[in-house]
Amino acid sequence: QVGPNHCWLRVASDSRALLDNMAGTGAGYDLSVTTFSPDGRVFQVEYAGKAVENGGTALAICCKDGVIFAVEKILLSKMLVPGTTKRIFPVSRNSGMAMAGLLADSRQIAARARSEAHQYTSSYDEEIPPGILADRLGLFVHAYTLYWSIRPFGCAALLGCVDKETKEPSLFSIEPQGMVYKYKGTASGKGKQAAKTEIEKLFATGGDDLTCEKALVQVARILHKVHDEKDRDFELEASWICPQSKYEFAAVPADVLSAAEAAAKAMIEAEDQDD
């Protein structure tokens, strides 16, 4: 004969096993961004990170004389006009950002960055300091992880700025959870880890003296090297803030970019032959 206490213990044990299983798979705990799993995870924010990883690779490098941005823009159709679906956006005259993840979400972050920069200039009659702009964007992104009625942004931003007076470059990464990190060089998106490794090698072999003009070939090489052969072809999009652009955000001229791509492909072929 089974007593009532035994039944309750069995129900409690089964409930605990179910909860542990749900915690491991995210079932039940991923319906709202306001719900923590028993092991302290917020699955909706993690899923936003997965959306970033599914997008093309974006990278940015802080050089001696400025900041350079580059993006692997996957071509969804052969009929697309070159230059469409841009993933590198201007923020102000001296700042811009490269985006990885969902493009529609990326546009909202870029619009917010422009709004913050314009509001600061209107209030204080000077350019917004890069650190303040990055922190404000981080707070904006983090706010979308706090309420059940909205979802996190499925994109990550690489914000680069060059000080108008000192010409000092700076680079920040804003993650989907609202975290802000300052880097010398970093990457985001599908080929994030491989690209970061290549950037670290670049800095280990004299990267401190790297100019944007020299870095252009290197970023083209990195993006071609980390491109997944299983994916469709991609268009290389690049912008910079450096002496060549008079320290203002500008797209890299098409002829300069084409020459850099050709040089990058030649470098990759030489590396393959050496191997």
C-alpha cells in the first residue's frame, strides 16, 4: 500500500526532473525575455546572439591614423544592385559603425546612434565623446532585454570614432545584451572567432604601426579567408576614418577597394602554395 506522502514525494521528484530538463533545453523559459532559467540564463538574449552569429562577418580595426570597417555582405541574389543592403553606417562626421546580424535591427541601432550624436551636439555644441555614445547605445540595447512586450536586438555594432581635435581613434563593440567593450580590433558575425585570431596575429606582427591604407588589404584578406565556402558569394563593403578621407567617415573608393581585394586574394593564394 502506497501512502499519501510517497505520492507527493514522487510528484515533487517528477516536477524537479521536468524543471531540470526544461532548464537545459530552454523549453518554457524562453517564452519571455523577463524570465530567468533556474541556472541563471536568459534564453531570449542568447537567441539574439545566435542571430548575430548567423549573419555575415563584420570587423573593425583601430589603426595608428584612424579606424577602418569592413563587412562580408552575403549576396542573396545575383540580381542585387551593387551597394544595396549596406551594413556600414555613418553616425556623425567623425564616427561610423559596422553591423552584424539582422539588417532591419541594425538600422534601428544606427538611427539611435545618429539621434544621440545630434542631441548631444545640439545641447553642448560639440561632438559627443566616443565613450559616452557607446555607453548610451549600450543602455538603449539593454533596455530591450528588460520588458516582456519587446524583444532584444538581433545585431551587434562595431562603433568607431576619431577625435576631431586629437585625431585619436577608438573602437567599441555593443553586444545584444547591452554590454560595451573597447577594442584595438575585433570582429562579429559568423566568422567571428577566425577573424579575431587573424586580427590578433596582425597586431602581434607590428600592428601598432599599421595605417588604414595598409590595413585595407589585411581586412580584405581576413574576410576572404574566413568566408565559408558553403555560403553564397559576398560583396566586400569597407569604410574608414583616416587622412585619406580627411578624418571624416567615408566609404573606401571603389577602385582602391578593388585593388585591395586583388592583392588580398594574391596573398591567400601565396599562403596556400606555401602550405
